[in-house]
Amino acid sequence: MSELRMENLVARYGKVTALDRLNLTIKDGELVTLLGPSGCGKTTTLRSVSGFLKPDEGEIYIGNRNITDIPPEKRGIGLVFQNYALWPHMTVFQNLAFGLELRKVPLEEIKKRVRTVLSVVKLEGYEDRYPRQLSGGQQQRVALARAIILEPDILLLDEPLSNLDALLREQMRFEIAQIHKRLGITTLYVTHDQTEAMVISDRIVIMKDGKVMQDGKPEEIYLRPKNRFVAGFMGTTTFLEGRVQAVQGDTCVLETSEGWELWGVACGGVIPGRKASAAVRPEAVEILYSLAASPKGKGENSFEAEVDSSYFTGEVIDYHFRLGGSFIRVRGDTKRILKPGEKVTVRIDPDRLPIVPAEPL
């Protein structure tokens, strides 16, 4: 069993606590992504698991084996670096075979395993090429192949796509997800890219200041954030502030600072009478274009808004709307482009509006 478990991990750099009693379990065959801003502790977690950093406190287990004090090369871990770290003077075959040769694997077995792993990463026929003859995406695949050819218990990936261009990065997200499904290796993945995390992950762990802010499936993290930090970190979000009027089941009614009644989804244990924040995302807002088109009734969340600015992005128009004394971001189609100063009705879908406890970012 290749379950990865971290118990009460503490890591300090001088007076800075990088990991603050971190407890995290990755189940056998699961791909979990650590996500958060720079300095949140995700890379420190990866270095602790890999053995390149000894935590000040706590223990790390693979299955029932305590690996906290075991050297990196004896942990049964495959590591894919951000900068590929391929041997430039070796061919693809030689890069992949190197670790097997150190383990005294017979040549015929090495050849078989190289062919198999190149098939997995879709690089058949590239055995005799050198890294300089490969594209960035191909080099990244070789780095991934080099990690998995050793058949590790745990696979660690440290922002492996950050050096690729946008189109190649998008392609590689799906390929990594497919490779993981095929191999089923327990995987810990580190990135700062929210979309990347949502595409590839079974679970996402949002970190801040060395602590876990939320741990859950991608859709849960995005649609049901537990606090203002998570809501603001995931996706494009603007906030409307207010005080909770009522909570009934999953429904929350917020009285905004403008005096409006705003209906949404109760998240993070919002409490009546307490301050809260409504996390408005562009895809949750519909532009009705006419002030007269505003639906009436409880829970409609329809308001008059004024265009403050607009930005053409190709597929959509990215609007900044003034809503009373606040601003929200909205995406509209390119069939009709609104000009600054125009007034329209916007409707915020209450089923896609998380309302979370107000707290400092």
C-alpha cells in the first residue's frame, strides 16, 4: 500500500514557520495538488516528503513505513523537477536507463522498460535524441518518464509545467491527468496555477502560512469555499460585503453594505448577525442589458449596474461594473459591446454565489 501520510509536520526557517502542524493523507493511487500563493508552504511540504529537508517536528509515512529519517534515495520516491534536470550529454534512452543501471537491472529488462515508459508518455522513437533536440514539452515528458521508470511508491511533481508556454501547458495538463489514471501512482503535485490544479487533481489542498485552509475535491473547493481566502484565491472573484440576515440549510441571505438583499449559498459556517462576504465570479453574473428586464421577487439578485470599463479578450468582453459603491467583474459576449457609463441590469445566480465568513485576506 502506497498511502502517503504526514503527521504534525513543523518546518522553520529561522523565525519563520513554513509548516505549522501540517496533517495530510494522500490515499493509495490518489493525485493530490498543493495549491497556494508563494510562501504558503507547498514546496516545503514537497521537500520534506522527498527527503531534501528534515522537518523540525512531525513524521512522514509511506504505508506503515516511517520515512522521516530515511535518505532520499531509499524512500521509493520519483521526483519531477521544475527545470527538467535532464543530462544534456545523454540521449533519451541513456537518461531513462541511468537509474536502472545503478540498480544493476539487466540490459534487456532496461530496454523493455524504456520502450514501455516511452509509450506511456507518447515519445516512441525518440530514444536516440538528446535533450537539446527536444521541445520543452518533450523534455518534460522525458523527465516524467525518468521518474516513473523506477516504479516509485510515490511520485512528486514540483511545478512541472511552469516553464512551458500557455498552449503547451494546457495540453500537458490533460496528458499528466491521463498518465496518472493509467499508472495509478500515489502522486503529490505542487503548483500555483488554479486551473491546472482543477484539471488534474482528485483532491486540492489550499495552503496559507503553512496551514491547510481547505482540503477537498476540485468542485467542492471552487463552489463551496470555506473562507474568504479560498474564495478569493480560486478563480476570478470580487466581493460584496454585508451582514448575514438568515441561514436556512444551504441558503444564506446577506444584507449588503448598500442595503440590498443578496441570496446565495451558505459556506464556511456563516452565522446570522455576523459579517460575511459574497464571492461574485464572472460566470455567475448574467447581463440583461435592459433596466426594464429586471426580474422581481425574493432571491432574484437583480440590480442596476453601470459599466465602468471594458476589455476585449477575443472570446468575451471583460467588464468592470459599478454596483452602487462596489465593483464586480462580468463577462459578456462580443455581439453587443457596452460603453463606459451605460446602465444595464445584472442578475447574480444565487446557486453560484458562495457567501463566506468575512475575514482578512
